[in-house]
Amino acid sequence: MRSLPIALLTIALPLLAQQPREAPVMRVLPLDPLTPAERAAGEEIARGNERVREFLAKGRTRTIYSEFIAPKLNRGDEPSGRYADVLFYRYEDDAGLRVLVDLAAHAVVDIAPVAGRSVPLTAAEVEEAARLALANADVVRLLGPEAGSFRPAFAPATRETINDNRIEGLRTLGGSPDDPCTRDRCVVLFFRTHNRYIAMNRVVVDLTAQRTLVNGRNR
């Protein structure tokens, strides 16, 4: 009978070891980047503002980013609080709108227009440009039999990926009034295969008009 407690202890130990441990609560410090939930909340609060809704209602738009910012709201004050800097872009008139959101107060603090030329290109836009380009017959002919294997790349090539077929994109601006990229949002695509670039500066995608330009001509 004296061995019974020992047997029970032997059984209980594995059962205790199997109990799931609670994940540690991650504390967000004042100057930490926004969490995914905070980024989403910042965009949602911004979109609820009447002036922002009016901006977004006037054409096709995209959220460029929702990121942490530490503003000095009063001269001499140290940055404090959790704020989101949310940037929207509208294609039809190449316009941006920057919104400062106080996450704690769930309120929009400030709104400022941004010139379209100053709005950075997003990874999602490069992906969209690549999709439009690869659907173009002239681009497929330009790239040859491996055209379908090209994929957008957003990080430097590694030893394992250096020979992959990659697509990189940069914002390009028109140099004359007749150039559609003077008024539209355009991306020039760079195709890289076996660690070298091909078809340099041959393919431009007009994201505003949703069309692909090859050698500067509309295709």
C-alpha cells in the first residue's frame, strides 16, 4: 500500500507536463512599431472620418501604409501615446491623403493632402504591375519561353534564389506632357534571370489606366 502514492505521482507527472502553458503577454512599449491589430485599427478609424470617406469615394484608391508615428503635438513636448500615420492614394487624379490617428482616443487628429509624386510605391502595386505585364502578349514574347516563371521579388537575392526569374519594380515619372506617366501612376519593371537583367527599361505598367506599355508604346 505504501507504493500507491509513488505510483500516482509517476502517473501525474506526465499529465502535468502535458498541460499547455499560457503564452507570455507581449508588452508594447511607447515607441514600438504598431502591432498588426493597431495598424488595422488606425486604418479603420481613418476610414471612418468624413473627410477621408469623401476622398475615398471619388475614385479607385489604395491604402499605402498604416504605420507608427511619434508626433510632437505641442512645441517642446516629448512624443507620447500611440499614433498611426495612415496614407491613402487615389489613382484618378494622382492624389494622396495623410491621416494622423490617435489610437488611444480612437480619433483622427490631423489630415493633410499629399502630392501623388510623393506617395511611395507599395509591394502590392508591384505585384499588380507584374500581373498586368505577364498578361500582355508582347511582354511574353519579350521574355521568351520562361515568361510564366517570373515572379515579383521584394528582397535581395540569396545564394538559393540568385538564379531565379525575378521581377523588380520602381515608380517612374513622365518627362513630357505627352507621356502618360506624367499624370498617371506608373511602374517600370526590371526582369532578372540567371543573375542578370534582361529587357531593361522595356516594360512600363500604367496602374492608373491598367495597361502595359512596351518600348513606350501602348500595347
